[in-house]
Amino acid sequence: MRPREETVALGVELLAHLEDEELPLPELLDRLETVTTSPAVTREVLEEAERRGVIEREDAVVRVHGSGVVRFDSQVVAREGDFSCRRCGAGITTGHFVKLDAGELGPFGSSCIRKVTGREE
């Protein structure tokens, strides 16, 4: 388990790398659940992201003002093994991990990695 500060930093960085310019709040929360399921930490991630200018919240819509996208060629690493997808819980043999400055996030299955990063609806 990561220290709270690292979890918040990872959540903010994930938001900064989303490809979506605008998301409904529930969809954004779905992505943050890959970092934490704690409502208090999720709230802290959102507040810190807003403070840093990464997101802007208006009612139930979040505008993302991130620094860029996840580069699949250099920031996503696939590893073979016996994993459970961090997003959907399915058993997978190839885990996809996102390498961010704040840490590594994963494993994800091939379709969930695209959903988490905003490459697929």
C-alpha cells in the first residue's frame, strides 16, 4: 500500500494525462478508483488537481487541463504473469502498467488500459 501523499500525486498525474477534455464526474471517479477507493483520498486528489489547474469542476462535469497524454510506446509496459485487472477485477495473463513520474499504476487488461487513459469510451 502506498503512502497517502504518493497516492494523491499518482491520482493527480493520472488526471493530467487523460486524453478527454471533459468528463462527467462519475466517469472521472471511475478512473480514479484505479488509484484509490477511499472517498477521502479521492476528494483530496480532486482538490489537489483543481488547485494545480489540472481540472476544473462545474456541477457534475469536469474539464481536464492536463499536460498531455499517456504515450503507449514509452509509458505503458506489458508484463506476463498472473494478474487481476485493477479496474475490472478480471484475471489476466498480460498486465499493462502505466509508468508516471509519481509511480506505476496497474495492472490493467488490454481494454481497461485504454479506458483508464481515455483512449476508448
